[in-house]
Amino acid sequence: MGWLGDVELEHLPRKDNKQVDALAKLSSTLHKEDKRIPICKIFIPMFDDEDMSKKKNSCHRGPLTKSSGGHLYILAATNYFSKWAEAVPHKEVKKENVADFIRTHIIYHYGVPRYIITNNGKPFCNSLIDKLCQKFGFKQRNSYMYYVAANGLAEAFSKTLCNLLKKVLAKTKRDWHERIGEAL
């Protein structure tokens, strides 16, 4: 240890060193909150069409059809840490719907996340969403396209939501847009 000179290390218990004790107490009060809220499997199509069902995953199939309010899709987000979910029915898949959902149902209710995870669909990867990310200071990350296992939480939530909706729906099965809150 010639280049450092003579160094002596001596262990002092925390109780004997007031500065170290104060710093340790301060650091234990500070914690970094995990604020990542992925938007998972947004816009779950609710078609009864056989061809559409084959193109989508099995968790999207079911007796659900176009609702009496004209809704065809569910926009959903799940927090990876708490598993808390938000879901809203929509009539169309539009970038404006996604931006409004992120702003009103995530940012205004829970605060600004560090990042969100979306699939690579056009409603999620566009200039409007980029502007929203810049305005509120969070990042957007994309899951792999057509690779279901890349976002397992999203797939699990989609399957659970579809199963719960099937259980709470009336005989007409056209009021699912009004029963999403009950299913959640």
C-alpha cells in the first residue's frame, strides 16, 4: 500500500459514531418509489367472429360482442408492483383515446410513472404519445410484437378480465361496457 501511504482502518460501532448513526437513519427514511405503470394489452378486442378469434390469443375469445353502447375494445393498464388494474371501454382504437387514458386514468390518479410498457401498435407508438411522455417526463418502452410471453402480466390480466366479464354479464351479454367496474 505504498501509493496510498499508511492507512489504518478501525471499526467503530454505529452507536459510538454520531455522524454515521445520523446518516444511516437518514438513508433508511429515504426510499425510491417504484413508479412504473405498464400499459398492458391495451385494447382487448371483444369480437365473436371466428376468424378474429383465431388471430387473437385464446383469452380474447368469448361470448362478448359489440356492446349496446357500441363499444368494441377495452383499454387496460396494470401496475407491475401492486397488480392494480384500470380498464375502460372504447368504441375505436385511436391514439387520442390512449393519450387521454394515460393522462386521466394513470397520471392524474396515481402520479407520473417512470415509464410505461406498451405493445408496438400504432395507437401507442406515435407523436401524440411521444409528446405526452415529454410533457410529463416519463419514458415509454415497447414489448415485443406478436410475442405473448414478453408481457405475461398483460396476458394474465386480459384472460382474468374476460373470464370475470363472462361471469357478471346478463343474458343479453351486450352490457359489458357498463359492468367492467364490477368485474374489476
